[in-house]
Amino acid sequence: MKLPLKQYLITSNATIRGALKCINRNASLAIVVDERRRRIGTITDGDVRRAVLAGASLEAPVQKLLDQRDKTLYPKPVTAPVGTPASEPAHIMNERGIRQIPLLDEDENVVDIICSADKIKVAICTALSGEFRDALVDLVNPCGDGHVAQRVESVLSKTDFVSKPSVKRLADD
């Protein structure tokens, strides 16, 4: 079952501890938003780890992590507009090695999130049909704890299944 969007959101006045709790809750990232749910930035467990190793307090404001992120290889959060075909975020996730992409409306408000489990679902639905597909889709629990999705993704990457043209096309879009 997909986690509610609010499980990914924190406000800009949250602490690093609050960001870490959010990341732990959804096993991936915290999306920092303002009071209108407009995206300010994203925080990953790596951002928290680097800050703590540099001596940051867990009670420091999350803004410290956002400022630190500005100095990294990818300072801007990866996002996609609502209505983007599922194959585009799937390609970006593969290319950048990320597991989630927030979906934004025209006002930069976070309205949904695409997860790596959704990417697997797209591949399964494209390549398979009937009851077998439905059983696999039910098995992959989008945005849950991620463990089932990661195992399925690992198995699929080691088989001929992913080299079928209909699945390969997802990565080429």
C-alpha cells in the first residue's frame, strides 16, 4: 500500500531530528515544504549522515541540511510535473540512482510522489498481461518499506525479462 504523501513532508522549521524521523518513517527521504505545501527542497539519509559527521546537532534546523545540499553535485531536488508519463521518472530514477521523485503542480506544490516500486509496476504492466501481472503488481507494495520492491527489481535486473523491447523502451524514453 502506498504511504500517504504527508508521511514524506516536513516544514522548513523542522529540526534535523525531525527530518531523520521522516526519513525513517518512509524509508527514503523528507520533502521540505512551506505552509502551502510548495517544495523547498529534499533531504536524504545521506544529507543527515554527512551533517552529523561534520558535527551538526540533531536539534539544528533542517535549513542547515538544505544549505549544505547547495554545495553538492546535485543541489536541486529531482522533481517532475504532475501528468508526466511514468516512463520518464523511471528513466531518471535509473539514471540518478534515486528511489523517489516528488510530483509538483504548476505552482511547485508537492501533490504526489513516484517511487521505485511504481517504476517496477510500470515495467510489469508493460511486459505482462492477465492474472500473473496482477499478482506481481499486488506483490510490489509501492512506497511501502521498499524491501519487496528492491528484491523484485534485483531479480528482474538479472533476467532476460528486462531485455524485452517493451521494458527496455521504458529506460530509453
